[in-house]
Amino acid sequence: MRSAIEMFPRQEKLSEADGPQYLALRDHIALNIEIGRLLPGSRLPSERQFQSEAGIARGTIRQALSQLEAEGLIYRRDRSGWYVSPPAITYDPMRWAGFMAYVAEQGRVPATTTLEKSIRPATAALADIFRVAPGASLYEIRRRRMIDGRSVLVERITVDPALAPDLLSHSLDGSLTDILKSEYGVTVARNRVDMRPCALVRDAAEALGVHSGTPGLLVVRTSFDASGRVVEYDQEYWRHDAIRVHVDLTVREETIPPK
Amino acid sequence: MRSAIEMFPRQEKLSEADGPQYLALRDHIALNIEIGRLLPGSRLPSERQFQSEAGIARGTIRQALSQLEAEGLIYRRDRSGWYVSPPAITYDPMRWAGFMAYVAEQGRVPATTTLEKSIRPATAALADIFRVAPGASLYEIRRRRMIDGRSVLVERITVDPALAPDLLSHSLDGSLTDILKSEYGVTVARNRVDMRPCALVRDAAEALGVHSGTPGLLVVRTSFDASGRVVEYDQEYWRHDAIRVHVDLTVREETIPPK
């Protein structure tokens, strides 16, 4: 475990540092990640190793690790310890590219697994969104999406069967938007995206293999066709360390309203 | 406590419902919030009341409440129980309005408190952002912002003194962008916004009065002037139930690149 031992800070150095000791340990580990001594996916030394090799108190180690977890730099795997998080994927809600496209563009490998396809009666909320009668049949698709083999989101997609009859007989392990376009001639003219931070609990937490209560991001996308009909209603639950939302906005001539 | 008792579901009804009982209780409480029987800011019956008045098992009650908390519909106040969350504010990163403006536009009352103003040596990361030497002096401002009297975010703003000498002598309890414009003639031409879900820990959690580990949203805004200099670097930690990010995107002629 030479590489692991190298990464232990010297107790004296931590004590000399400004501010609380856990922050000095946090900075030390973060630096090891930054300079590539600890690679994405690699396992951190155990709390016990930190304690015995570097002589740091257990409480301090836990504080530092939970700070790094909060920042999304490291994550826990059940019973096997702490690992360096892979880099987050960048999602730009101002672009039209779907998951399969923007993940691949960033040099990563996207994958989709369909967990469940069903026909369900519309709840009051969904009836309102799709402008159908409450109780009307709607398609519901549950999928899990992965980046480089790691589960990053679970989603629940609702589609009106009137727009895409027999949709559930298709393989849905790719881009749904592509299937709607190629098989049904339905194209998206408007996207409304709502995002809110949330806690991942129960079903979503279980499907993503995280502890219930882990922070996440709920991304709700409502896609409309040119006539204003809702084409797709998609609720995505992301694990918090897998996504970074990026928007770049420049003052342009066109922001001045035309005369 | 007539109104509270009215909101208790009938045990038989929960048992008849589809799916797990905690979800039926969750739906029942969510409905009470939706129809306005439980108003924002009002206190929920205690777990004991739910247990004794409606005869629901403690574990089921807790599951339902933590589900509602994860969704941001209710929140805990230390030692005084569960309350209905005020509506989240909508933040549109494609607009230029600042906090004081967009909160007021939504009929809410914004407020800002400066917690700390200091001059600090630039860390490696900040030196890189501001293109100054590591260790160069930078202004750091810590503020807390409130909506209708409730703390919703804490932020750490960094400004280069070269751009705004003597900035810290001003009152910073309003819009910093306005001060930079009116006092120093510095205007923003480009905004880069990065958002990632996080856990609120230690300092941020304490300043917002939430438990360490509560989900939050980190919004990092980098503002540039027309010459590309960084004007403001702002790291905002939001409580998760206070913010909803909204982006609305329509296919327009102008998305076709000009010839």
C-alpha cells in the first residue's frame, strides 16, 4: 500500500495549518485528487489506516470525509469504503442534446436500462399536464441511466398513447426522443426544464445504490411539439455528484428588443 | 386543535389505498397542503398526534414525513417540529435579474445581511480565476440572504480590489452588482453559472439553521466585464426547498446559424 501511505499527511503539518484540522485534512485529500495521485474510481485508505498511519483522530477523519462527500469529491460504496468520484457530467439546459448525445460528447460512455414499462391511469397532476381526463391511460416508463457503468439517474417518463400508439413494444434503451421522431414523426419544439435539489429516498436511492437521504437533483423536463401538445414528461433523479448544470450567458445585440 | 384533527386521515382509507401505507399518508398530507388546509409556515401535527388521533404506526409516519421533507414540501425546525415549506423561489439562469430583483418580482420580500467582510490572500484556485498571483489580496464578503424573513442562502463573494478599491467601506446589504456599477462604473457583460446539488455541512448548515447533511444547491456565478475580466465570483449555498431552477427553451429561427 505504498501509494496509499504516501498520501497520508504528516500530523505536524495538519496541526500547523490555519483553521480546523479536518479542513486541512480535507484540503490534503482534495489536492491528492486534483494532482491525480488519487484517480477517479480508486479507493481511499480506510478510516483505520488514516488513524494508524497518520495519527489523526477518528472524529477529524470522519468530518473531513463527510465534507468531501458533501462536495461530491468522494463517495461511499456499501461496506467497501470510500472512493474518488468520477468527474461530474456537464448538463446545459440551453442545449437540445439528449443524455446519450451529451454524455458521449464529453468522452464518456452512456447507457440506458429500462426497468419497467406500464400503462397507468392518469393522476390529477398528470391529467392536468397532458390535458386528458383523470384516469385516462398513459404510458409510464422507468429507466436507469449510467455513465461509464455507474448508475447516475433514475427516471420516470410519461407519454400519451394517443401520440405514440404501441410505444411500449419498442426497445426504449436509447433515446426516446429519437424513437418518437423516427417512428411517430413527433418532434420537440419547446423544452421546459425545472430543477430542484432534493434528497434521494427509498425507490430512487435503492435504484442508485445510495443511502436514503443522500442529496440529489430532480430534473423535470416537459417537451412540447409545435402545436403545444406535451410529447414527453420526464422526471429524472440524479445522484448529486454526477451532474453539474452549466449556463453561459453573454449580452448580445439580440437581447435588445427589435423595433 | 380542530383543524389539525380534521387533517388526520382515516386509518381504513390508508389501508385501502394502493401501494405502501406511508405513500398514502404522504399523499394525504400533500393534498392538505395543495388545497390550502395546511398553509405555508404552519405547523404540522406532531408524530404523537398522528399516532394517537389516526392510529398510524410511528415508523409509517416518519417515512411519510421524511418523504415530504425530501420533496421540499415540509421542513423541520429544531425541537419545534415540522412545518409546511414556503413556496420555492424560481431562479432563471437565462435572465440577468439579481436576487433582490427576482425575489421582489415574485411578490416576496428579499433581504441581505452581511456576515463578514475581509481581505484575504488568493488561494491557487482564486488566483487562477482572477488571473492574479497566488497570495494577492482579494476582497471576500460573506452574506446571508432571506426571503420573507427565512434564511435561504449563504454566499461567499470574491472581488478584486483593483476593480473596486475601498469596496468594503460600502454597505453591502443590497445588490453588489448595483454598487459595482454605480460606484465604480463596472458592468457585467457575461455571466457563467454553474450549479450542483450538494449537502449543506458545518458553516453553511449552521448559518441556515439546518442539520448538517441537509441537501442544498451550490450556485457558482462568475461575472465578467466586456473586456473579459472577472468582476464577481460568487458561491451561493441554498437550502434545497427554497429554490427551483427554471429554463424555458423554444426552437427559434435564430438557432439556425447565420450564413
